Amino acid sequence: MNVLCISASNMTNQALTDSTSVRICKMIMECLSEELYCGEIIDLRTRQLQPCTGCGQCYRTHRCVCDTAFNLIYEKIIRSDRVFIVSPHYAPIPAKLSMILEKMEQITFLHWAKDNRYQSEVYGIPTGILSHGGGSDWALSSYKAMVNDTIANALDTIQLRVIPFSEEWDTGISLPVKTAVNRPDEIFPKQEYDWVNLREKIEKYLSRFPKEAGTNH
């Protein structure tokens, strides 16, 4: 199974290996280790992406003529059997993730608008959305509305298939912090996670995905 996990965090104030989003991606890969023949994590902090300018040239090329970094990510998504997007709550989602979604939406919509039978190159790929933020359980419903639902709405246009966690959580899952402690000598609070509990929730979400690879396109 070819799995791609996109870590959408922008935070570079700590060492790259300390990213919560990257750590969640690694946990997904660990949980899927027996099913993988190819797994890759894309850390968007290391990618130089450009916003869509609406030039329309992607209608002809099916790629962005201005953004090689986006095209490389898009090609990897196309070749994937499963895609996971791990996003912190910003305003509401990180800027680089927005750039990727808007370009994929543009490529798909321009063709769909001409022919409503059009199927994108990523049509039907099972996709998971995992959000997280600085709040505990009380904040999760707001993360769903602002992060999961926002991403899911874009993925619907792109024609990726979002896998629900439950009837209530129909756009993926959200992962809370255990504690967030303000530190007088630091700008950002220290966030601590219950990684054992989060792994159990991630494993439960992964169990909702179809077992067979190659059934997405």
C-alpha cells in the first residue's frame, strides 16, 4: 500500500523533528507498518509553495506552471492508495496547506465546469483528516468545524474521498492536548499530549479505511 502523509504545520520555532504534526504522521506510518510497501511524510515547512494566481494555465497542463514544489506533491498524491492530512488549527488552516488545496481545486474545477462527468486524477482516493490544536477535549468540536470541515469541503471539490470516523465525526478526527502550560520565559505554552491515548484513537480511525489497496481510482 502506498501511503502519503502531509504534515501541514508551519511552526519552525522548534527543531523540525519536534513538530506535533510530523510526530502524528510518524505514528500513522507506525500503525500501518504491516500494510505499507511505500510510505512517505511530506513536511510542508520544508517546501516553498506559491499561492494560486488564477492564471488558468492548469486547464491545459493539469499542473501548475508556476510551482514545481506543488507539482511534486500533487504527483505523489496521484500515486497514493491512501492520503492523510495532519493539520493544526491556525486561522483556520495553515497557509501552505491552503495553497495546495486551492491549486488542486482549480485544476479539478476548471475541467468539471466544462464537463460535469469529469473525474480528477485523484478521484476517490481514501483520505484521512487529523486536526489538533492547543485545546483539550472542550475545543475539539470547534477544531472539527474550523479545520476538518474546511479541509473536507475542499477535498470534496477535488474529488478525494474523506473517510469518516463516526456519524458525528464525518470529516476525520481531532486530537486534544493533555495539558497546556504557560511559561513566563517563553512566548508559546508548553503542550503535552497523551500519546498512548492518541495512538489508540488513530488506530481506531485507521480501522475505518478500506483494507484493499488499488480500489481508489
